[in-house]
Amino acid sequence: MNRLFRRVLRDRTTMAGLILLSFVLLAALSAPLLSIDPAEVRIDRRLMPPSSDAWFGTDRLGSDIFTSIVLGAGITLLIAGITVAIGVLIGVPIGLVAGYYRNWFSDALMRIADIALAIPQIVLAIALTQAFGPSIKSVVLALSLTYWPLWARLVYAETRSIRNEIFIESAVALGVPARRVMVLHILPSVASSIVVRTSIGVGVTILAATTLSFLGLGAPPPTPEWGRMIAESREYLPEAWWYPLAPGMAIFLTVLGCYLFGDGLRDILDPRTRETL
Amino acid sequence: MRMRAEGVMSTWLSLVTNRLIWLPPTLLGLLAFVFVLSRVVPVDPAVLAAGENATASQVEEVRQRFGLDQSLPLQFIHYLRDVLHGDLGTSFYTRQPIVHDLIVRIPATLELALVAVLLAALFGIPLGVLAGLNRNSWLDHAVRLFSVFSLALASFWIALQLQFLFSMKLGWLPLSGRIDGFAPDAVTGFVVLDAVIAGDGELVVSALQHLVLPAATLALLTAATLLRFARNSVINVSTSPAVAYQSAMGLPRRVIVWKYILRMALSATVTQLGLSLGFLLTGSLVVETIFDWPGLGGYAVQSILYSDYNAIMGVTLCVGALFAGFNLLVDILQLAIDPRGEA
């Protein structure tokens, strides 16, 4: 573990990702320290270009865009965190079981995964929004219902490929119960892939969640959401060019952080594809 | 040799049969899921269908006419029976048969998705292959950087920035829509082709201009995926024992690259291409909304806004079937390139 940690520190890609993610986390954690209320309407300050007073400019209600971005970081991370946690908790066990056994049941499990993956996320999200109203809950539900197959398929494929390895077969031959084989022998071998997929999965989830909030399916105002800020800015283009710029960059840098971290981690864990960047 | 060919044929057949057997249950599951979901919605479809000024008795009449007074399982079975007869019901909103609505809109979405995939493949695959063959060169670094950057960009944001730059600021390209003025007679449903058939040069240019921004938005993401895939499979094959053996045998590099590396690497990339096409279909829903593209995406959003549940189910079935169809096509294609079987 210590060696892994030192390799992370030496690897530039992973470090770049780690630094970006730390920034976002820091922003999310420091948000409560901000003394400004984002819901406060200050018409005299509306649609001001970036200045020393408002670093990223102000929005249609006169709120400071920088403040909104910092406040939005926590919501973005919260949505992505819960969604990915649900995805892992549903997907990993299903992938393990379906990969371990070779019968109609495991086939059926993977078909269910295919169905879930084939549901257009946006369609599901809009339907859920109608049932529960636009909220973080609808977004998390729509995304986790469609994302768990990503982990299920990964774990399924990896389990299948090591199912016939000698160390697994000998465990089975020694009479180790199936559940124990899966948790103690297979799971540790596929764990590194799960970690990598999860890091990249957080990035993918953030993109999807901001897309949903862009379409007006996320939390209603005044909750500052990056996607909705971009949607609001459409009316004020091309004059207020700064309006969509900062939220877009916030999404980009956060997702980039997840991807770089995941990519770098994969290269460290699987030396075959390692490269220098 | 002949025996080998027969073996390949039978693997191919069993694979395709396996996929075809699973296709109906997959679509059935998808429909059942969306059906249940659309009935959870706390909006009474009969009230919507009857119109705003309908009296209570009119609403009841509509409820009976559409069978909305029956139990849910019964409604679902009736719906399935109709689907098997090629009838997806009538839209409460457009008052047209759903099948008609879909047929009008499918070509627009397909046109956009196909152009985007084509652009992405033309751009992404060669770049990815070059990067993979020249691993760790400056080209490789640049290509990798480009790919990870584009994957991290939100497509709706890129769409907005492209609109801002190329239509609002520079005025080079149209902001939204599919064509200026009247569309040519629909022969294929693909506006560009229809304009060519109509022989109207101005319309062809207009249709192409309208395609540029939405297609570029979609292509950027797909190109980045394809590029990574092509690069990684080239590297995987290049570092395989088979290629090491061929170099040791003194085969010229050119032969190894063209005959072995590219062929094996492309098989994996083709799979990715098919998957991308499926994801493009869903991705195009957002891009269509931003560019007012009259395809399935706009239809899906509209039908959901009006609780037009027949239309919602129709769109879902349509997208699901297209998705499954592309995946099947990919399996078949992949076997043609790499006959080792079992995908």
C-alpha cells in the first residue's frame, strides 16, 4: 500500500487528477464559510462582466458567479457520490454472482443489466421528475438505475476470466463455500478494476447529472447547480459571454480530475498500458 | 480449410441466434419498465387526452375508449397485442399515430448520428492508430491529451460555445434547425439526400450548414472514445507475443503493421463504433434540444412534458430497438473481421 502511495505521488497524470479533485473538494468543504447568500437578488449588480469585485462576473439576478460555483461543488459531488455508491453496491454483487455461476440465471442477470443500460437516461429522468418533482432525488434515482450495469458488466467479465484460474478451482475443490470464494478470492483480484472504473464513473456521473440539471430536471432554484447556470445563461448570449464560461470550466476541470486520476491509477495498477505523460 | 470455415459459420450462427432469442425479452422488459413508470406519473392521461375544456362525462368516455379504466396488467397486454400488430397507439398531443410520428422523426436523428459517427471515425481511428504505433511520441501525447480533454467536456456546453462562436459572433453557420426555407420532398427522409435528389444546390448547402455544429458536437465525444480505443488496441496487439514472434522472424514492419496489427486492432474498434452509435442516439437527445433538431430527442422531451405516455413508450421502444439492432450488427461485423468467435 505504501509503495502504491509513493507511485501515485511520482505519477504525473495521477497527481494532476488528485490536485484537481482536491480543489473541488476544498471548494465544497469551504462553501459554508462563505458569508454571501446566493439567493439574494441584487438587481443593481446583474450581468456584470468579470472584475476584481466579481471574479467570474455576476448572473441575471446579480449573484456572484464565483460564489455560486463554490456552492455548486458540494451538490455536484453529493449527487455523484450517492449515485456511484448505489451503482457499486448493486453492480458489484450482481456481476460477481453472474460471473461465478454459468447458468440461465446469470444469463438473465446480465440481460437485465443490458435492459437497464438501454433505457435512455433522460427519458427516465424526465418521467421520474414528473413523479417526484424536479429534485436531487429524481436525478440520483435516474442515474443509479441506469449506471449500475457499468460495474456489473466489468465485474462479470473479470470474474468470468479468472473463474477458471487454478487458485479459484483449488478453493472450490477444497470445499470453500461459493460466497466465501467470491468475497475472499475473486473480489480482491477485481478490486483494482473496480477502483479505476469508480473514479472514471464519478466523472461520467457528474457529466450526466449536469446534463439533467441543464434540461431543468435537477434541483429547483435557488440551489446553485452548474448545469442549470449554463441553461440560464442561454438567454443572455452573446452579450454575457462570461455567464456560461465559469460553470462550464468547473464541470470540465472536475470531470477531468476524475478521468486523470482513474487513468493514472489504471496505469499504475496495470503496468502493461503504462505510459509517461 | 473447409472444416474451419464450417466451424466459423456455426459459431456465427449460434451467436446471432443467441442474440436474436434475447432480443424480444430485452425489449419486453424495457417496455414493461417504462409502462409501469409512465403509470406512476400522477397525471391522469384521460384528462389530458380529453382536452382542457372536457366535462367529467367526456373524460369518462375517453377513459373507456382508450381502455384506461382497465387494470394495469390488462392494459399492458392490450398494448403488447397492438405493438405486435405494428400499432403503437395514438399520440394524445399530435393526434397522429405514434408510428407515423416516429417514422417522420427517425431519419432526422439517424442522419445526425450517422454523420457524427462518420466524422468521428474518419478523424478518430487514424489518429488513434498513429498514436498507438508511435507510442510515447509527441503525437501520442497530444492525441491522448485531446481525447481526455474532450471526454471531460459537457456536450451541452460545447454546443452552446459553438453556437456562440460560429453563429452568434462570426455568423458563419446557422444557430439551429435543419434547413432554411421549405424542406425538399421527403424521399429518403435524410434532408441532405433529398435536396440532392431534388437537384437544388442551395438547399444542399443549407442542409449541410445546419448539420455542421450539431454533428461536430456529437462527433467530438465519439472521436475521443474511438481514438482511445484504437490506440489501446494497437498497443495491446503490438506488445503481444504473436507480433514479437513475427518481428523475430524478420517480417518487414510494414507487413506486420498492415496485416496483423491493424486487422486485429480494428476488430475491437468496430465493437466500440457500434456501441458509440447506440450512445450517440441518447446523446443526440440533448444536442437535438439545443439545436432545435426535429428528431426523436425533441419528440421524447415533448411527449414527456405533455404526459403523452403512448408516445413515451413508442420512443423508448424505438431507441431500445435501434440500440439492440446496432449491437447485433456490430457482433456480425466483428465476426467478419476476426473469426475467432465468441464475442
